[in-house]
Amino acid sequence: VQLVESGGDLVQPGGSLRLSCAASGFTFSRYFMRWYRQAPGKEREFVASISTSGGSTRYANSVKGRFTISRDNAKNTVHLQMNSLKPEDTAVYFCHAAGIPDYWGQGTQVTVSS
């Protein structure tokens, strides 16, 4: 089983990034998928989730209107489009397959700084 995140980078405030998470080794289409993030010295926090079909999404208030989660079940991938990035979005972003058992990726670093 693998969840491999990519797309993290250093970006200026107001910029955009698109994170991807490639899944393998389990039935991706049966899992709700989530993105979490963890900033230095802080607890891991929920960012966004998407249902198995992609028809239902949910966001943390701090990212609502700026971030968009999507998935492609044919390619076993989930994405997080992040726009209007702020310094407080700086964190390691983790992909999570929510189920029994659940799975976590290793994370990808997003740094928002001028």
C-alpha cells in the first residue's frame, strides 16, 4: 500500500499550487480521501475531504473558497488545488485514505513566503 504526495514547493503569498496523491495497493474508489496538514509546532489538522464518487466535498473554514479537492478514480489519484496561498498555509500536507484500515502518505512540504 502506498500513498505518495507530490507538488509541494516554495511559493509567494497569493500564489497557487496543486498537490497530488497517487494511491496504490488498495481499492482507492472505496475510500473517502482527505488532506491534512501539520505546521511546525502544531498538531495535524484537517484540510479537506472528498467522498468515494467525488460528489461530496468538505473543507476546513480556513481554506474554504481557496482550496479545491478532487479525485480521479480511474487514475487512483486525489488532488488539492490551492489558490490565494497565505503564509499560514505553510505546512507539510498529508494525504489520508479514510477507512478500515486507513492509510497515510509521507507528506509534501508547502512553504508560502516572500
